Amino acid sequence: MHELPPTPREQALEERLVELEMRVSFQEQALAELSEALADARMQGSRNSDVLHHLLDDLGKVRTALYADATDEPPPPHY
């Protein structure tokens, strides 16, 4: 049996289908890349948040040490 050659309409539909499949494929790849970039950004944000909390804790300790009342400290050992 011989297959009939596709009609111009069938060819046009086939071309459209192939183009749509390629677009979906590229969009899936772009979506995967964006998802990975978002996950990386969230992890970096979490690390930045941790660093900021440590820095704020250290700053609080420095402020406490700088503004501490000198009368609260014991006298130096040579007294």
C-alpha cells in the first residue's frame, strides 16, 4: 500500500505542531532554569539572614560594652 502525500493543510498543521512542541520544550527548559535560580536566591537570602543576625548580635555586645557604666565594673587588680 502506498501512502498518499500529505495535503498542504496537513503539512501546515504538522509544521504548527512541531513549532508548538519546540516552544513547549524551550519553555520547560526556561522554567527549570528559573526554578533553580529561585532556589539559589532563596538559599543565599537565608545565608544572608543568618549573617545579619550574627552581626546584629555582635553589634549589641559591642554597644553594651561601650555604654556600660564604669561603676558596674570591678576595680582593676592593682587597687
